[in-house]
Amino acid sequence: MKTKIAVLGAGSWGSMLAAILNENGHTVQLWTRSAAQAEELNQQHTNEKYIKNYTFPTNLRATTDLETALTDATDVLFIVPAQATRSVAADVAPILQKLDLKPHLIHGSKGLETTTHLRISQVLAETIAPEQRESISVISGPSHAEGVAQHDPTLVTVASDDFDAATHFQKLFMNDYFRVYTNSDVIGVEFGGALKNIIALASGALAGLGYGDNSRAALMTRGVAEISRLGVSFGANPLTFAGLSGMGDVIVTATSTNSRNYRAGYQLGQGIPLADVIANMGMVIEGIATSQAAYDLAQTTGISMPITEAIHAVLNQEETVPAAIHALMTREGQTENG
């Protein structure tokens, strides 16, 4: 089955998913706001800022014109930063109407909208009318673009309320090194993908202070517990958080230097000011904005999220990293399954 797929966002993950789809035999149009990036992809077939030492397929084309990207698209993949999704979707909606298109939508943005605390599928549903979309899905899981570029065996999940849509995208993406599972728990998959970035910030901070395996294993385990508590309160299946988009994504993001959130946390642990960390990264650190949204949700729902609260305090310069760790370790004793 060959399709025309518009991939909106040419960062590391967007460009790599575009390459997978192209390799699988589909027609792919990659959209970016940057004319220089589009020219590099089209002429040199590289995307050096985001994926070092990787050559993209020569027939993968990039454009800065959104209408060109969307023309004849049967599927639209949103891989832009979470806080930019609404504005991009707002630009997409009238073009879909103009072109009389009703594509399947899917996103891979791992965050929550800070102003509304909405999940990204909810943002898409609010912004693009039902008559302009066939379905909404999310792709998530333990997957660094750098590993996929090396054809590292990678497993992800596609979640949708529409089972046919999930299996549709499963078929589009899956090949011998990129395996895709389906899932009906959109809430759990989106909360897992978004909130694991907070745990990655914390894990990097521990590493930056020189702490070892014991502390990071404890952090990841308890991190999944609080992610699950919040997700379940919104209707997620608790088993989702033991899967690819839960524990799997926490492990890869909280242990790898390929993770921007881990690298940002590492610098914070070394005492580097947040403004300098952001400037040093030069790319979006999703966990920073998501920590505010998750903190707000924890406060309004009454869900206990001590790690999220600690990271929120550090990012808002209310506590140093060592003080936040001390506060976590000296909290009143709890039952593990409470």
C-alpha cells in the first residue's frame, strides 16, 4: 500500500520517520520552516544539526510551503514541538479545507500544552475539524532517532481510538528494524511519552552530581509510579505504563546522552543555570514546559507527584538540585503501592 504522507517537522525524529516511510516505499513530503534546512535536505541529503553523519534518501524532498507538503496527502504526521502543535495545526486546517482533503492524522510530539494542559491529540482534535480528518493517532515509545539511523532494532506503539487507524499506521511504518505495536489507550501513551521527559531531566541531574545506578534505578521506578498515578486518574490503563510508551520510554530517555532532557538535567546537576542550559542545547527541551503542565495537573487533581514537584522547584529556582534530592529522600515514609 503506497500513500502520500506529509511529515510536518524536520527535526531529528521527524526527518528520521520521514526516511523510514520513504524507505518503505511511500511518497513523503517533509515540511520545515527553515529554507536553509530544506535546501540542505534536498541538495546534500543531510540534516546535520539534528542527525550527524547520516545520508537521507535522495528522493525524500523537503519544502517550506505547507500547501505543497499537504497536496494529495492521505496521511499527515505532526512532529513539531508540543507547544507549536496548535499553531501548525491551525495553519493546516484551512489548507485541508481548500484542498478538500480528509487525511489520517498522527503525531509524535511528547509533551502537554502548557496553557491548557491538554494532550496533543486533544489539541489536534480542537484545531482540525472532524470533517477535515479521518482519524487521530499517536506514535510513541523508546526510540532515539540516532539509533534508528543505524537500523538499531526499535519497537514503538501507535495508539488510536480507531483500531483501523492504528493498524493503518502500523503497516505504513513497520519494517525489519522498526517494529510497531497497536494500542487503544491514547491517554496512557500520551501521558507516558510526555511525562518521561521530566524523569529524564531528574536522571540527568543525578548523573551530573555523580550519583550512580542505584539512584537512577530508583528514580525511574518511582517516576513510572507517579506518571501512572496521574495517567490513571484521567482514564489511562495502568498496564500501558509498564509498556513501550511507559517504562520503555523512561529507560531510553533517562539513561542516554542522545536524550536532550537527560543532557539538560546533567548540566543542571553540574550547577549550570537553566538559561545557559537552554542556550547550550539549541533545540527544544520538552521536559521543561511539560514539567509546568504536569505540576499544575498534580496540584489541581491532588495526585502525589514528588519527583515532578522537585524538578518544578529546581527549574523555577526555588531549590537547588542537591536540596531537592535531600527533600525527596527525607520525605515521610510511604507504602510502595500507595
